[in-house]
Amino acid sequence: MSGSKIPTVDRPSQSGAESAERQAGHEGPLVSVVLPCLNEEEAIGSCIDTIQQTFESAGIDGEIVVCDNGSTDNSVTIAAHFGARVVRQPIPGYGNAYKMGFAHARGRYLFMGDADDTYDFTLIPRFLNLLMNQGYAFVTGSRYMNGGDQNISPLHRFLGNPVLTIVLNALFGTAYTDVYCGFRGFTREAYDRIEPLSPGMEFNLELAINAGLARLRTVEVPIELRPRRGQSKLRTFRDGWRSLRMMLLYAPNKLFLWPGAIFFGAGFLTHVALFFGFVEWDGRPAAGVTGVFATIVSVVGFQTLSLGLHAKTYSWSRRFDKHRTALERFYELVTLERGLVLGAGLVSAGVAILVFLVDQWLKADMQPLPHPEWASFAATLVIIGNSTVFSSLSISAISMDKRDGGL
């Protein structure tokens, strides 16, 4: 992704736009601008008028799709009066509104922007030039590149947006300067490929994440945020948490696999250390209680690893990890049948150890066993084995469209 200086942009001509459509065999308009709307009567007319004037002056064949998300004011009437095509999304949510709007958009190039008059829609030709002539698939505005953030509220300007941007870049290896900007343009193919699912304000972050995961050619354009007209729908702490949660769930390696591997390794090594008497307390070999903690750490680690594997499998089968050689080789080795056999074997071994220990305990008239650490180890085997069986079945179902009938 490029955060460097944006090259000089020439406005696309009418003939160039028509040629691009003919080459693609596209019958709809060249551009669709989607505006989500929830009680935006103060600004929506001005937004639509600006977009229409921009279309006319730049010779762009475009349409405006307003997705009403339950307005109780005159927003819909105003939008229709100004010539926008209005669709309705009865399910609340910023992301839900955009998804419905894009589903009804007919353009080859898709644009998004808020209907509160905060974004300068006269920049659409500049964005479009980058998409049509410069080879970019995802163009996003940035309010932080040239000081365009003056009208962002202080909490969001200095804390919320910068922190979310830093976290997202760290988790996904991107280089955005403003991940929450709502003024963006992308090709229809790019939108279909990144396939955003989020229902709320985190929709913006998901677009940025998925563009990075899909390795789309991405660029930021400096923009200036203007004062908002109307009441903001953003709920700072709720939407901030939902955004952070969504980012973490999209990063299974850092959230699941690495912590899981550390916990599982620590627990298993503790079991081994107990068997060989490497752990002592006050000169006495550790046994039962330490073994219980080893079981807890091992099981927590294994369950975390399992969740991470589920997340990566979903990503592999449904999203962008299409050529993950390591994952493909893993599944070539660990088939559903082998997973079931391994799990059953671990459960059987754990049960066998427990049966032996109970027999020894009964023969000793229920006196404390000399090596209670074996009981905790057996419990670890039973729990992990059982999880392996059901995880194998679950992962097999998730990956069914990538693997022929199995894990």
C-alpha cells in the first residue's frame, strides 16, 4: 500500500469512460456512489447535488444510491427529490446499510461516503483516475496526511483513530495512516473479493483489513474532513471495542496460535519435568498440585490452538488464504480420519492410566498414591483427546469446500 505523494490526476473523459465500459462489457453506469442514511435531512441534499455536479463537470456516467436505514425525518423525500435512487435496509447498522446499498449499485466502480457533508465529493474524479488509469483497486481517503483532521473530535483525533490505525497496521502488516476514513472508492471486482460482513461501524476497518489480506493495490489520498451537519451516529466506546474485537478475530496467529503454542508447550514440559523429578519445592519433588496446574495450562493452550486452527481454516476456505502451503501440507498429513484416530488414542491412553491408578489406589486401601502427577497427566490426555475428536469433525465441515470430503 502506498502512503506516498499522490501523482497528478487527469479527469477521465466521457469517451474514456464509455470505452472502459465497452471493454468490460458492463451495461450499468461507470460509477455508483453509495450513501448510507439515517436522519440526514440537513445534509443529504447538498451531498447529492455536489456529486451530481461533479459527475456532470467531469463527464462521468454515474448514479447515486441512498440506502435508508430507518430515517424518521425527511431524508428519503429529499434524496428522491434530488434524483438519487433510494433503497431501504430495515436492519440497523452502518455496515448493513452499506452492504444493501452496494448490492443495489450497478456501477463498475463503487464509491462510499457519509451523507453528513463531511467529505469533499468533488474528489471523486481523482479517486476514479487512480482506479481507472493508475492500476489501483482500492483508494481510500486519509484525514491525517496533510492536516485534514482538524474537524475530528479530540478524543477520536488524538486517541481513537490513531490507536486503531496503529493496532491494525501492527496486526496485518499494512501502512495506513487513517483506517477509519469513510470516503473510499474501489473496483467492483475488489469489493466482491474482499466481501465485507460487519454490520456496524467496524465495516470500515474490515474493508481496510480485507484489502490488505487480498493484497489489493491500495493507495491513500489526502482529504480534509469538514464539519458535520446533523447528529453523529458514532458511539465511541461501543464502536471502538467492536472494532478492536474484529481486528483481533482477523489475526488468528497473534491472537490464538502463538499464545496457544506457548501455553501448551509450557504445560506439557511441566508434565515431563514432574515425571523426571526436575521440579522441587523445599527439597521435595513436586507432584499432585503442580500436575493440576500443568493440566490447566496444557488444556488452555490446546483449546486456544484449536480455536486458532478453526479461524485459519475458515480464512483459508472462505477468504484470502488461498495458497497457504503450510496449511495445505498440514491437512495432507492430518486428515479427518487421522484426527479421529489420534483423539481416540489419546482418550484411550488417558483412560488406561486412570484405570491403572484407580486399581493401585484401591489395592493400597485408598492411601495417597506415590506418583499423583500421573493422574493429572491422564486427565490432560483425556481432555485433549476428546477435543481433538470434535475439533477434527468441526474443521472437516469448515474446510469441506476446499478439501474433497475431509479435513
